[in-house]
Amino acid sequence: MAGTEFPQNAPKDPLKDPPHEPSQEAPHGATPERAQWRALQGDVEGLADVAAERGRGLLDAARVQAQTYVEQRKSDAAQSVHDLAQTIRNSGRDLGDKPNVRAFFDSAADGLEQLGSQIERRSLGDFYSEAESFARRAPVAVAVGTFVAGLIAARFIKSSSLPPEASDGDARDSFRA
């Protein structure tokens, strides 16, 4: 047997090695297996197209729902900021006899009202691009802020996971830090 010859009983691939006897049902001399295989391929491609289209529809629906949720939360946050500004402004009015303190409260309330208005006007993409540009302008500040936030989170997790101490010792031990 030469190097390029195949044994007679080797399995054949229906796409590459079709049987040599043409069928009467298959067009243009193709075999029934090849016609079935192509029909199966067409069916699978059709199912894949339907699945991809439904996936795109599901993704679009999820995107719309997420945007609606974010807009609602953004509106709630803006309203909370406006309410806080009004509370601060009312607190400053109670201090009528101290104009410097009242001016401080009014200034803080004005700043919060501006923040609430910006929250209402801007989209989530605007906030994201602004945070990204800040991170590009001041990467050290972002790194330090992330580090500090990590320390605070680690401290919080550590303090919330400590089991209560047993009171085997002196009563004064419970007052020690």
C-alpha cells in the first residue's frame, strides 16, 4: 500500500467522499446523504438566525428596561438632593440673628440645588465620560481614593465580622477599646 492510498474499509466523510451511486431523488447527481446534510445545514443556519434575532430583541428590551430604571433612580436622587437643599435652607432661616451662618447655609443649599439640577439634566453616559476624563486627568487622585475606599471597606468588614468577646474577665474589660 502506498503512502497516499487509503484502505478500502476506512470510514468516509459524507461531504468529502460521497458514495458513487447517484440517487434518483437527489438533483444534479448529488447523493441523498449530501442533500440531507445540506438541508440539515440550512435548518441549523435558520435556527441560528432566529436565535440571534431573538437574542438581539431580548438585549434591546433589557437595555430599555435598564435605562428606564437608571432614569427613575436618577430622578429620585435629584429629588433627594433638592429636598436636602430645602432642609438646609430652612435650617439657615432659623438662624436669622446670625447672618454669617445663615449665608453659609444658603450657599450650601444653592450648591445642592445646582447639583440636583445637574443630576436631572445629565445622562448616565455623561456621568461616565466625566468620571473617565477625571481619572485620565488625575490618576493619582483616583488611585489614592480607591486605596482609601478599600481601607475603609476592609475596616468595616473586619469590624462587622468579629465575634462578641466572652465576659470571662473583669467587668472593666468590657469598657476597654
